[in-house]
Amino acid sequence: MALFLWCSVAWACVGSGSPVSGSAQKEHTAHRTTNWIAQVSPLYGQTVSQDSEQRIGYRLIEGVKPDSVILTIGERRIGALDTTGYLYRVGAKHPTGRVLYKVTVYCDSLLESRTGEFTVLSAKAPQRYGHKVLRVYPHREEAYTQGLLWHNGELFESTGLQGESSLRRVELSSGRPIVTTLLDGEYFGEGLALLKGKLYQLTWQNNKAFVYALDTFEKVGEFEYGGEGWGLTTDGKYLYMSDGSEKIYVLDPETFQRVRTLEVYTDQSKVSYINEMEWIRGEIWANVYMTDTVIRIDPTTGAVTGAVDMSGLLEDADRTPQTDVLNGIAYDARTGRIFVTGKRWPKLFEIEVLAR
């Protein structure tokens, strides 16, 4: 009896155009019950640029007459969807990255859903920049630089590697650490940010962030988080954390909970390996790991607005077998100076960025 009632409800969603009888009718009914949606569009992998439009549609199998079809985009229920589809407007300031949607078909007490996805790319190609070295300062070669920032005339640096990780306050003119706090040997130090008198330091795969008093380096708190910790910066209100992917997580500094997520894209593709970051004049500047490129990111959308070529900064004569990649950006907001260095580099550079 239960099977009979189930098939009767399912059959109510199918039109009665062509008669189907006997065992063929039972097979036909079961098929239509589980596969009302023939297709949704756009399909996975399709891209669209900011400041354009994307039509979201669907097609049902022949004969299905639903009670309603509902479209949901992300967590937002859009409403009823007809056969003409829904024109989704991608504004000039729409976040880049994936847009997930779901089409749900309702028939009596049954429903079927199908998901789809498309990716929003930046509307413009990144502006290309070169660099000019203005001054060169010493940098400690043992420092495996993971985070770098400037405050009140001094550099603050987070260094990595297990058993060698530290937090340092550094004299610019000599590169000498004035104050150093070592992390316990199990921790691998990563990104660093200063917010409201507190230093926040990430760890790589330990799922833990440490909070220190700026003046004393006394540890005043810690947070746990999922995934890896790479780069960290702040806009003065929130923290921005990278994890080595194309994603940047905006965090509440009081709880370390995620407020929103940015996905970093150019006009062509995503940019993975987002590493050390710095907030500079309303933008996020970020090292792309294993490259000589620093990208400039719109923190509202995730779009890459610029790419700075840092190749040739460190001469071959300054390299040793221990010299590693470019990593470390600091900004002096009072004077506009920008400093960059790398992991185990003997020099730190004050640079000027030049449009090409």
C-alpha cells in the first residue's frame, strides 16, 4: 500500500500527454520521480566578468509539471523561477570567485534539487608595475621571514621553522633584533599583524594564533582556527588571514571567527598561494609564494588590481644555498615608505613602485 501511494503522488508531477501502460508505466513513473531536472545552467567551470550578466536557467524532462521551481543563490532565496530563467546581474563591485546556486523543483510533497556554479572574474587585467630600490638595509640571514610590519619607527617580524620561530622587534638601520620572543619548538611561526596595541601571530599547521602585548611581548591570549595559517594583516577593524589558497578570511579579532571570505581572482583565473600580506592605502598587498610577484587586491571584492614585479631585487652575489623566496612587506603609513625582504635574505629593501 505504501508503494502504491508513493507512486500516485509522484505521477501527479508528470503530464498525461502520451499513454503509458502496464510495466512500462511503472518504470516510466519511477524514472520521472527521481529525475525531474534534466539540466541546470550555467554549468560548473563557466566564467563571467564583473559588470556583466549571467542567466541562470533549468530544463525539466519532458512531461514534468511542477507545482513550483525555486532558485537559491548562495544562502539567499531568490524566489520562483520560470522557464525563461533568472538574469543575475554581476555588478562592477561584485566579489570575484565562485557563485553557487540551487534549483529546487516541488511537486506535491516531493522535491528535487540540483546545484550549479559559475565564477566571477575581475573586470580588468591587473595593472603591471615594476620597482625602484631607494635604500638598502641589513637583514638577519637567520630570519626565515613570515610576517613583517612597521610601527613607530621600528620593524616587527615573525619568523618561521620549527625550533627557530620567533617574534622580533627590529632596528631598521642595523637589522638587529632589539627584543626577541621564541615560540615553543612545536610551533612554526607565520603571518603577523598589529591591531589596537596587540600583535597577532599565526602558526602554519598548528591551528593556533598567539596574541601579545605590543610593548612587552607578553602573551595575552591565543585562538584556535581550522586549516593552515599563512599571511595576516588588518584594516584597523578586522584581521585578514590567508591559508595558501586563493582565499582570504576576514576575521573578528575578538573571537577569530570568520566574518566573510574573499576569493582572489584576476580577469583570467584565481591566484593561489597568497602568502604574507600588508594593508597599504586601502588595498591588500600580498606575496605570491614561490614567485617574485606582489599582487594588489581590492579588499571589498577580491579582484587583483595590480601586480608588482620584484624580480632582480636580491643579486646573485647575495644568495647562499639557504636563501629562500621573497616574503615580507611592511608599510610606513606616515611617510608612505614600503619595505620588502625575503626568507633568509641578508638585505631589506625600501622600494618605490613604478607603473609600466
